Amino acid sequence: MFTEFLRTSIPGRAVTGGLVSVNLVNLRDFGRGNYRQLDDYAFGSGGMVLAAPQMKDALDSLSREPGRKPFVVYPSPQGVLISQEIIETLALQEDVAIICGHYEGIDERFVSSYVDLEVSIGDCVLTGGEIPAMLIVDAMSRLVPGVVGKGKAVIEDSFYRGMLDNPNYTRPYEWEGLKVPEVLTGGNEHDISRWRRREAIRRTLTRRPDLVSRASVREYISGVNVAVIAESENVDFAGLSETCNAYGAGRPYIVAGNRELREVMKSKIPSAKIVGSVGKILDTLGEGTMIVKAASSARRNALHSLEAKRMCLEHDGGVLFVFAESDEALDEVDGIEAYVFTDGNDVAMGVRIGIALDRFLGKR
Ligand code: ADE
């Protein structure tokens, strides 16, 4: 099963090119007695179980260099569900040993003592761990630099950011009465990327809404801005500009109702855009901007941040996150309200903004 897989296509090229090395270990070599026995009857039921001593011998045969132990993965229907995050974590390991179980599995004493990760490839039962092992090798090897043509292709992949991919089309333009969506043949790059984003969002929200909480969505929201309503001179803005920059939110807006405060803010935080009202920001950003007021969990009627994240994705336009020192100032602004803090008063503004932006735009 493995030799053909390791010779073929992209994993095959990774192996022959020396970017990934895969050693196959035949468990049978560690069997006992004339029949090279690996398994035995399960205590308390009739099935067969792979025995711990033989599995341990096989595993020990891998640790040739002292102190260099592989990270041990055991594919099994009882494992945690595989994900791109798990694959990324495995790809960071120097050596990974994948143990292919069969029958009723492996003696639990071996699993609990020597397996680092028991992982399932889905809620279905296969006859053995070989196909899951190939899946893991395939998914890991495409993360190794140089294996997949352009590094960019990996980054743009579905699941890399945690969102599903947009649909794709090729020639012929018309097939069985079905045409390629017109926007794709129009040549307008801006319209095409907007269409691709919208389709990816639509698919993710309808097919896999569970992905949204941990997806990195910044690229799917056309514009992100941050505004802070300042009511006093002593707001703690430490880290504000850097945080906004890190999450692709551009230069932050500071809203100050009176001129004196605006002057103070200008010198306090020179990188910010100082304005007199939220309305002035909307004049610049446009009416299609969705306002998300960041509130504390103590506020009644505030949406869960995940619900607000979904609404940001559904909204076809930019988003303005509004923060304020007081609830009263927030009440003056029209928009949806999402709670992002456990309590309102004793968390510095710069920190609040970091937490909120990460909830909406960071990858879980
Ligand atoms: N072995 C048998 N079924 C499996 C599954 N769903 N995932 C991982 N390994 C398995």
C-alpha cells in the first residue's frame, strides 16, 4: 500500500526529492514465535488486539539516536478529530511515528504509555490505520517548504485560514447548459476577488458554520477600522496603533467631542486620526460600513462575539469597531453590539482592543 503512495504524485516527489523521508517498519518483524504473532484475543470480548510488547519493540527500533524520540501518532476511530491545526503541529516535529492499528486496536497500556496523539480522520470506521497514515503523511508533506509549487498556494488553500474555498471553473464556458459565472470571465480583478470572497463565506456559513469561530477572517472582510471614543485625557492607549496594524485595521480613529481633548489626543497618539464624531468617520468610510460596538459581558442585549463575527462575514462591506470609555458613549452610536470583555472597567483600552480584534480577526 505504501510503496506506490510514496512513489506517486506530490508526496512521491517530496520523498524522491529528499524533502520528506518516510521509513516503513513492518510490524511482523517484531512478531513472536513461529507465526510471528502480533495479536491476541481481547480480554472480555472475542476480537483480536495488537499486543503491547511487540508494539513497544517496533517503536524502540525507531529511536536509533540517543535522546531523539519520535512524536507518536496512533490513528484510531477513538482519537480526536484531525484538523489542519493538528497537521501543522505535527509538521513542526522533527520525527513523527505513525502506528497503523488493525482489528480491535492496540493494547491500551501501550497506547497510554507511548502514544502522544490518538487521532481519528473522521466519524467512520476503516479496516486499518494505513489510509489514515497516508492522509497524515500527505497533509504534513505539503506543508514542507518546496513540496507544493508555490508557497502561496498553500496559504490560499481552504482550511489554511479556516474558511472553505470558493468554487472553481474551467473551459468549456458552457457545459450541459451550465455557464461559468459571468464575473469570472469579465476580467475585472476587483470584482473577481470580491466574488471569490463572498462565495467562500457563503459556503462556510451554510456548510460548516462550526469553522467560523476559529477561522482567520481578515482577508474576507473588505475593510476593518477601529474607533475609540475618548472622554478623558487619561485613556490608556498603549499598544493601540501596533495592535491595529497587526490585525490589518490601519490607523485607528480617536473620537473626541471637544477641541481641547482633540488637541491632547493629537499629541498623545500622533499616529491616530482624530475626529469629532463617529459620523465623521462614516463620511469617510461610507454608509455601507457596519458598526460593531465592543462592550462588556455585563451589557444586556450585547451579542456573543461569535454571532457578531458571523454578521461581519455576512455583511458585504467594511466593518468599524467602536470602543468607548463609558457605556453611555457607546449608547450614542448606532450599530450592533458584541461583548468581548468579562467586565468593563478595569482593563486598559489598548488591551481591550487587542482582545476584541483577536476574537474577530485572529486565528484560533
Ligand atoms: N482506523 C480505523 N478507522 C479510523 C478512523 N476513522 N480514523 C483513524 N484511524 C482509523
